[in-house]
Amino acid sequence: MFGLGPTELIFIIAIALIIFGPRRLPEMGKAIGKAIREFKKVTQEVEGEIKKEISEIEEIKEEVKVTKDLVK
């Protein structure tokens, strides 16, 4: 997980407990999880749009190639 070992994770959790307290950690975990899910969703949507645009560019490229061959 992000190149972190068990020792680093325990250290991060201990610091989070000290800073935020045990009551706020569950709600913070939920918020972080929700943010990560939203980020993944947006990333997938952007990736899909990019693939769609690339596909359209390839089609246009092929049409230009065919038209060029017809003009010759």
C-alpha cells in the first residue's frame, strides 16, 4: 500500500489518534474513503472521454487518408 510497511502505518495511525482523537477517526476514514472513490470515478470518466476522443481522431485520420488517396 503506497510502499508503506506495517511500522510506518502504525506510526501514522498513532499520530492521527493523537491529533484527531478516537472519536473523529471513523468519520475521517469515511470521508477519505468517499474522496478516494470519487477520485477514482472521475478518473475513469476522464479516461473514457480521452479514449473516445482518440477513437474519433483515428476515424478522422482514416477518412483523411482515404480522401487523400481518392484525390491522387
